[in-house]
Amino acid sequence: MRPSMLVFSLALCVQGTAAAQNVPRQQAPSDAATVGEFLAACDSDASQCQFKLRLALLNKLNRSNATSVCIKVAHTQEPVIAWLKAHPETHAMATEDGIYAAYKSLYPCP
């Protein structure tokens, strides 16, 4: 390989690496700090949303002052996500707080 071709190839590699570092990393639903970030992450990676929804609910229910929820359906992801999207006042809330608010509203116990 000629020296000029080697320099050109190295320049392309360095340029590609720098460009890749400037691309923001997609956030996983489990890493979202707020409901708004969680919803955005779920839009790009719905596979991990159900896990975060269940984990958030379990974390909140595992407290002494927890409000019970009575879930009578097998799949809660779509209703909870829809509820959160319909309630923009939750978008700045901590993810688990907003998710718990959705569950309490959608699945109250009698």
C-alpha cells in the first residue's frame, strides 16, 4: 500500500470514530430518569418496557405505605403507556412514580 493511501485510510478511520462519538446513545427504558424519557425510550425499544413497568410497580408496592393495585388483565403495557402519554403532567416525574400513578389510576382495588 502506498504511503498516501495509508494516510488517507487512517484519516477516514479517525473521522468515522469522531462522528460515532458525537451520536447520542439511545437510552434504554430501564435507564430513563423521568416518565418523558421512559416514553421516548419505549418508542424506540418497546421490548424492555414491560420489564421496567413491572419492576417499577414491584418497587413501589414493596413499601409499607403502598396503595394496592388490582390488576385483572394479563397485559398492562399498552394501557399504562397510553395513560402516561395522555397525562403530560407525569412526564417530568421520576419514572417509577409516574408508572405507579398510572397503575393506581388504571387498576384501583375496590
